[in-house]
Amino acid sequence: PPAAAAAASSPTEGTAGRDGGTGEGQDEDLVVPLWLLKQSNDEQVARLFDLLHKLPDTVHWYLEHTVFPTYTQHQHIKLSASGQELGGSMLFDQRIGFSGTPSDLLPLDLGRCGYEVGSDGQMEHVLTSAKVMGVDRVEAGWTVRSLLRRVATAEPRYHALIDTGALVTGLGNEGVARALLAEGLGRWCEGVVFLDEHDEKVILVRASGRVLKLSQCGIAVEHRFAFYDQIHTTGMDIKHALSARAALTLGKDMVWRDLAQGAFRMRGIASGQTITMLIIPEVWMLMRRQLAKAQPDGAAGRGAGEAGAGAGGSGAGKEAGGGWRSPNRGGGASAPLADGWTGTADASPSRGGAGVASGGALASPPLPDSRRQQLLDVAAWLTLNSMRTERVQFDQLCAQNLATLWRQCAWGRLMTGHQSFKARPQCVTGFVRESLGAAFVSHRRGKLSVEALENKSVAVYFEGVGEDDTLLRGLQQAYRVMGCEDGHGPFEVIYVTAASTHDDFLTRFRSMPWLALPFSHGLRREKLRALFDVLPAKAPDQPQVVLLHVDGTTITRDGKTLIKLATACQSAIDERDRDGDLKRELTKVVARESASLKELEAKLASGPAAALRAAYLQLELQMRPGELAEFLSEPAVPEAQADAARAASQAYAAAKRAVAALPDHALDALRTERVPDAELREVVEAVCVLCGVKPDWAGAQLRLMPSAAAFRERLMGFDQERVTPAAAQRLRRFAPPTGEATGASGGDAAGAGDGQRAAGAPGGGEGAGPLAGVCAALRCWVYALLGCEAAQSDVGLFLEAGSATPAMAAACECVCDLYGLHDVEDDLRGVLLMADQFPFCGGEGGHR
């Protein structure tokens, strides 16, 4: 059982057996760990069950989770309605319905049924077709077990059993599935599909004997069998193989609709799927009797002449169709009906007289299609049952339609005159007042009578288990604002406690200023809770408030929401009033400060401001016309200096190309040189100064030249604007000879060209090694950078050379003093541009 498996959380270690703690008894008490336990292992589960099935916790879990939910299901309230309510016009103005087996037995208000053209004819054609349907007669003395065995061992095999006749009883759906596997179905079937008690599609797996959900089994449709019990032969779909064959039972109370619903569980019928009807002897005899009664007069003699010359005066012939035969009305005993259930026709002569052919043999009329006639007979019998059943239903429907007439009238009168069913207001008022009682208590005013509620609206405060501080604050605020604390206000609150003891009641009521029902009046409290449909005091609910009018009528039972809403609105109004007061106070402060500011401006206008304005006008007169515009405009760099800057940039670009052209073996020779000559050392130290590295030969090889590619990349990526004034000052001794730096600016400089040629040819020509080319290229690179720095310095000096007149300098100092700027004499132009962005007021017109 699941309870036993759930209770075993760990293996029992050293558990003593029932026989003294040793031997076989101890082994019986040992169970496997929970993670090794298999519910499909009967031995493990049985051993665990023996240990745990008498434990109270196990029994309680099994009852709570299995027994009670299964066998004690119920509903507190259940809505039900007949076809008259659902199909009539009393509840719904517009109705629409759909059915796969329609009928005209409908309420009058719903109207007639709209049939799909051709559907009934196609259905009847399929269910009477010998290619789709078949008949199998069950032998006498059958039982449920024999019927299941017949289905399980049939050849060709069945893939489904549709019990529309309700012949399989007493086993349950799972029991039927197990019986089918036991009776021989298991020789080819891997699982039996059925509907459980929750109407879910499940399958009994043959290999494990377990019941799983159909969607989880993984068994192909060709290797499974489906059982439809009588309840689920309508509206249930289970997928079958394309060539599946089903067995369908017939019952004595079946009608044509039952056959159609059950047969069409095979959704591929007439498209490869077939059905065989199983007819028990009792149904067969009932069918014979009812069809014989329905045979028209004179039909017995039809076809006798067509069979040949009959011998004797009272011979009877078969019907031309080879089906049921009616009694012989020609003057003999009744002729037996054709026995075609096994596929053969009844060839015996009639009992009233033997029909002899001209050659002396017995005359036997031909039977062209016995199986087709059997299907027609079944359809005819089921149609007769449908007519008889629908007649009963029609009579009941007529009675319901007649009853609906007065029900509709009563409903209309009720809807139009429901006001007359209300209780009179004075009765309601008196009843509510009586329910409140005549005795109240207050910890401020003592004991009070019902006179304390006269001409007052009442809020009945029902306390709950939980607390609502917002509601309490709202009630206290309303009680205080309305002036009800002394008992003279138009509003009163009655406290209905939920306390379980008198001391608890006093503790809670001590902080409340209103009235309360005495704690001893418990019955009155419960009566009020029942009257206003408030949950009991012990229920886990929040407090509730019921508002009553002065005359005792109920305003609302949801007074809690209204009070909390009113409290929120009052808080918003108070906040608005406070904001208004603050705004008015701020307005007064602004007006006061504005007046003070005007007084200060007046004082300044006659003092420092006037002096500054006079000084500004005097300075404006001393400056020459256009001097301010010239000073503020961007100065133009002379052409010679601009050409020098461009030539320096071109020389640096040529030097970088020379460095890029240095071969790797030349740079590797530089990296590995241990004793450089003076010229090479000087050039490398200059490179170290520019790159910010200590000018040491060993340090330069370690830091600047970790590899040939890294050294070249560092020189190529050096920014010409990164040459610091300190580095330029240190390299003044390294100045190039006159004309060398400028001569390198013409495309490929002379020094750069020499460096390229020397570096490009190993050996350097005339005995020069590869280091000579590297030295020349690096020297050209250093000269170019120094030339760039010198050109940029000349341009900067020119831009900074512009000087202002004394009047301009004085104006700048005035502006700086006004704005609190100090130590900005080095950038007068910048100061004036900044001052231009900020206006300052001087007098009414103001100056900029």
C-alpha cells in the first residue's frame, strides 16, 4: 500500500524478531530502504505491510488520503435543472444546443431540431451494411466469464469490447480488464484500456500488472485492447488501429440511438474498422416475438409461388427476403422464422404441409442475403424499441409542457410582483431593534438602556480573530469628530466581542469609547451574527461592521469598506488643508523676503553697485573701438609658423615609415648588443627619455625591447603630442645639425633615406653593420619628434603673446571681482568669454 511505502523512511537496523531477535523472525522484520522499495514487488510490500498496518499514524494516513476522499464525496449545495429550465425561456432568452443523435423531443420554447441532411441515412446505411457489421449468436447458458472468454479467444481477434447492452456486470472496469487478460487476451495484447472511477483513460499493462495513464504507457494501438462499459459508450474517444475489429453487445432495453453511439466509438468505421454484434439467446427470443407482432397481414404468403409449385393445399412459403416469417394464415401451423444467426438459412419445410418440388424433393426458397437481412432485423427491432421509448418520453414531455404553462405564469407574477413579498418596514425595524437588545455597557458611562440608541445611526462592530487597525482608527475618528464620546452625538457604535473570557473582554473593551453588549449575553451575540450573516467568532476572519439607519433598516453589511474609504478621504482632505496652510505660510515668507531683497537692492544701487557701474563706463570709454572684439576673436597663426608645423608633422611621418622598414634581424641585433658605441648609446638614451624610461642601456633592452615587434609597435604608436617640456629640455643637447631636421621634411627625408638604405642592406655597405641603419632610423625618429615639439611651442607662444591694454586688464579684473574669480590673470580671454555667459544686473537696464 502507498501508506506503508511512505512510512518507511529508513531501513530498520537491528530490529528484533518476534521469535526472540535471532533467526528467521529477525529477517522477516527487516525491510529494504525507501529508495530501493518497489511497489510492484509483492514480497517487499507485504513485509512492510505486516510491520506498519496496525500503527495509528499509518491507519490515519490511509483513511484521510484514500478511504474518506473516495467514499465520502459530497456537496453542500447542488444545482439541478431539467430540460424545461435549460431549454425554456424562463432562465435564458437565447439558447443553442448540439447533439450527435438529435431528436424532436424538445421543449416547445426551444423549437424544432435542425437535422443535417443525409446524416441519418448514412448512419443507417453503415450500421446495416454487411461489409461493416456482423452478427454472432451467443450460446445458451452463457455467463459473464464465458462472454469475456468468447471475446478474448475469438479469431479473427477483437480489438475492443463495447458493452452497450450492459451484459458485463459484477466485475468493475479494472476487473474486466484483468479477466480478459486471464481468459486468453494476453497471448497477443500488451494492455487493456478502460475508464476508471474518475473518467480518466487508463491501461492495465500485462507485463507489470499495474494500471497507468494511457498517455504514459507507450504501447502501440495494434497491441492493446479497449473496453467501453455501458456508461462510457457515449462521448468517449479512444484511438484504435485502422483495421480494428470490435465486439458490441445488445441488451433488451437498447434503442437505435444506443447502437449508433456505441458503434461509432470506432471512429474509423466503414473506413477499415468493423463491428460484430453479440446477441444472447434472451435478446434473440425477444427480438423474434416483437418482430413477429410487427409483421403486416398477408405477408406470410408472399414469395411462395416464386419458389416453385407447392404440394398440398396449405403449404406456406418463405418471404422473398429470406428473413423473419410470420405465422401461416393459409390454414396450418405457424411457420418458424429463419434461423440465420450462423450464416445458414432455414431450409426445413413448413409444419403445415411440405412443399415438394416437381422432381419430388422438398421445395426450399432461396436466401439471397441472410446476413444483410439479420442486420435489417436488428435495426427494425431497435427502431421499435426507440418508438416505444420515445412514446413514453413524449407523454412525459407533454406533461412537462403543460406544467410549464402555470410555472411560467407563476414566474412572471413573481418577477413583476416581488415587492409584495417583502416584509413591511415597521416589522423589519422592530425586529432589528429587538435583536440589538435593551442592555448595553460602557466603561465611561456604565450600564445603559436602549434609550441610548434613540434617534441615532448605529454601527454594529463584530470583532474577528484578526485585527484591523485602520478600521479601529476610522471608527474612533468618526466617533470623536461627531461628538459621540459624551453620548449626545447622532452616531453610536455597538461592540460585539469575540473574546472567550470575561477578562479578555475587559482588556479589549478598555480602549474603546463606545458601547458594547455585555459579555454574559452570549446568546444575543450569536443571534446578531446569524441575523447579519457574519462568520462565527472562532472563524479566522477579519472584523466586520454593519451600518443601521435611524429607523433600524440596514444601510449596508459591508460597513468596514465604507468606513475605511471615508477615513482615507478624510486623511486626504486633512493633507490638502495642511498643504494649503503651508502654501499660505510660504507665500508670506516669499513676500517678506522679496521686500527685504528690494531694500537691499536699493542700498546697493546707491553704494557699491553705482561705483562699479561708473567704473565700467569709464573703462568702456578708455578702450579703443573694436578692441574687445579683437581680444575675444580666435587669433590667426602666421603662415611661416603654420608651414613649420606641417613640415614637422611630415618629417615625423617619414621617420615612422623608416622605423617600420627596419628588418627584424636588425632590431634583434640591437636587443642583443652588449657593448654599443657612443653614437648608438646616445640615440637609445634619447628614445628612453621620450618614452619615459630610465636612460640605461640594459634597462632599455629589458623594457623597451622585449621583442622586435613590440619595440617597433611602441615607436609607431607614439603620439607626437606626448613630448613633455621636461623631456624636450633634457634633449636640447641632442639638437639636430642645422638644416638636417628641416631637410627631412621633404617627403622621404635625407636622414630617413640614409637610415632606410643602411637598414635595408645587411652589412650597410662600406663595412657598416646592421646597427648603423637602426641608429640612423632612431636618430631621425628623435629629430622628428623634437621638431614637432618645437613647432608646437612656437605656435603656443604666438597664441599666448596677445596682451590686453591696461583698460582691458582692468575690465577683466572687475569682472573677476564681481563673480568671485581669483588668480585667472593668465587667461583673460577665457574669463571674458565665461563672463559673457552670465548676466549681472546693474540698474534698471542692466549691463553685460
